[in-house]
Amino acid sequence: VPARTPEENKAGLEHLFLSHLGFPACPPGFDNLQLCPDLFDGQLRLIEKAVAVLPRDRWMFLGLVVGRLSGCDYLSANCGDWLSKRSVSAATVIAASEGGGSSLSDAEECCLRFARDLTLHSHTIGEERIRELRKVGLSDGAILDLAFVAGIFNGMSRFVLSLGDEEQVSH
């Protein structure tokens, strides 16, 4: 499988997380993926695609929710910090994902509930949940992007938790 070199992947990872997303650190443990260049390359390409398919605020909302649910401090802290710099409370986003009232739009609340359910019990998502997303204006393509990004966040959090040192979260 053709893959970028470990050096190219490391540079790409740093560009994506430090420059493009503005996080203060790359995901803990991702340096360990240099030992498996094809895995590192594949994971990085998936994350790059996930960043490209959603508006940045929705991407950060999902990262915060999935990070909290999966126990990944790296995601929840960095996405939460990004949102707080834009005057969005992490508590508001979490409440919206739990079905509580929030100042977020109906579409965002619906997306966050979907991401929460996908993370906690994906087997319960049925046609009614898809209808809810369509009802708030998401196309089938946007729904697939939402599921894709939530899935990437779930995989990324598992990598961070298994490979990384969570002491290096963000600061």
C-alpha cells in the first residue's frame, strides 16, 4: 500500500492539528504510529477528510461530545477550548447532545444527539433518527458525513487512549 513517509505524516499531522485546527498539541500517541507508516498515513488521511467535510463549528461540537463520552481528554479539552474562544459553552453543547434545551439550532441539537447515540449505542439508530436529521434540513450526503466524522472521532479517541499519554492533553 503506497503511503507517505513517517516524516511526511508527522509534518502533515502537525500542520493539521497545530496550524489548521489551532490546537496547542498533536494527539498524544500519534507519534507511535510512525512505526506503522501505512496505518499512520491511513489514519491521518481519514482525519484530514473528516476535517474537510463538516463546518468547523459542527466538527468541534462533535469532537467535544465524542471526547467526553469516550473519556478522551485530548478531544474534549481542545474542542472545548476552541469553542469557548468563540463564546460557545461546552456545557451548552453537552446539554444539547443529551436532549436538553440549548441556544444551538435545532439542526445542531439533532446532529449532537445523533453523534451521542452513535457513540453510545449505534445499534439503536433507525429510520426515525434519519428522518429527524432530514427534517432539520440535512441531506443524505450530510447525514453520511455526520456519521463518518462521529466515527472518525470515536476511532481517534481510541487511538489516543490506547497509544497516548493523556497527561499531555493540551497545555
